[in-house]
Amino acid sequence: MGAEPNPRAASPSTDRALRVLETLVQAESSLTLTMLAQEAGVPLATCASIVQTFEERGYANRQVVGRSHFWQPTLRLYAMATRLVRKIDPTNVSRQHLRSLSDKVGMPAHLGALDGATIVYVAKAATPGFVQFDTFVGKVAPFNLTALGRAIAAYLPESELVSLLDHLAPGAGPRARRPSVRAFRRELAETRERGYAFEDEEEQAEISCVAAPVFDAGDRVAYAVGVTGFSSEFSGAKLHTVAAAVRQTASAISSELGSLVPPQRTLT
């Protein structure tokens, strides 16, 4: 499915060019001009002018098969994206999103990154009036005892996950269970199924957290967004409301980091 037209675009011609470019990039294989125009929702003649300009500028090339021309993007786009990614500071990207999430759910919000078998809190937002839990920028915790760590682990390649499973730490909370690779794998499968991770009084009594994965420009899981609160704040329907807000925030940050992973990709 190609990019949708934006009827409110300030520059319709630019909008059409970007739709053609996005359609080329998202296509699983090269496209004929007719297919490209249809997918992008752009008139055939206009589409032809756009891709010819892309070709002249080095952003697209074509393969001629008989009388058909098949178009595809070039790696020049990747080179540009790589340079851009190096300039992006995820803590800056996430700052306003975390604040909005914190204000919305009434709990501290965090961005976490995996470092070995631990999760590191790299950003935090919390209104001064909130209860200040034992979370702070720079805090380190076993990855399996936090929703942040579970949200990341659930989407790691198997080769990376296997090495982590040798480092499951026992929890000190009242609901902590003996570390088990089989049980933890089930937990990760449930995380993927529902689209968010949940930790309930396993690290600390009366404290729970919810987190969702954040993907980078390569569509790899890179971070997780989560909120921390009293366990009572996650009971019943409250959990689903908070989790939905967390997932939306994670999707928004993923988009700003350049991910093309569709929002809410694992939700049913």
C-alpha cells in the first residue's frame, strides 16, 4: 500500500514527490512506472517526471526488461540516513514525548537502553508533584526485572537473546519467581503478542511498570519507553489504558528515529 495523499499539504508537488519516494522505498521489489504511479496515487505523467528527476539526482535507478522499466531506490538514501542518524540524540528526541506521556498517565516516564545484561535509564520525565520512585537517569537494573528490559529483549534477534538468557537475575520483590529460561521466553512471547511488557512487584514491592519497544532507522529494537507506578495504578482496565499510551509514545519516538515499522505492529 503506497503513501496516502495529504490534501492539506502546503506544497502539493513536494507531497507527490515524497509519496513516490516513500512508495519506492517501502516496495518489496522494483516497480514499473504504472505500478509506482498507482501505489503512490500520482498521475502517470507526473510520476514519470518525478522518478526521472530521482534518477538524475542518483536517488533511483531503473532496469529495462523488454519494453518495461522497473524502478528502485538507490543506496544514496541509505548514506544520507546514516549521516542523519549519527546526529540524532535519542534523549533529545524522546524528551517531549516522555513529558507528554508522564502528564497523560500521571506517572514518571523513562527511556531505557540495553547495556550487556542490564537496562540503563537514559532519560526521564516526571512532574515535581509526582511520587519520585527509585528511578533516575543513569540507573542500572537487571534487564529481566524491568519492563524496559523485557520490551527490548522480546524483539532482539535470537542470536543476541540467547546470550542474555544466561544472565537472568533473581528478583527481590514479593512476586519474583525463580529465574527460568523457559518461563522468561514465555513472558517475551506474551510481550510480543500484546505489544508491551509488564513487570509487577518482581523487582520491588508495590511497584510495577509497563514498557514498549522503540525501533531505530534500521527497524531494529534500540530502546524502550516505560512508566513506573504503584501496582494499584495498573489494576484492571487501568493497565490497558496506560499500556495504550505507552505504546503510542514508543511508536512516535520510533518514527522520529526513522523507523518504518508500522505503529502498533504487534497489537491485535
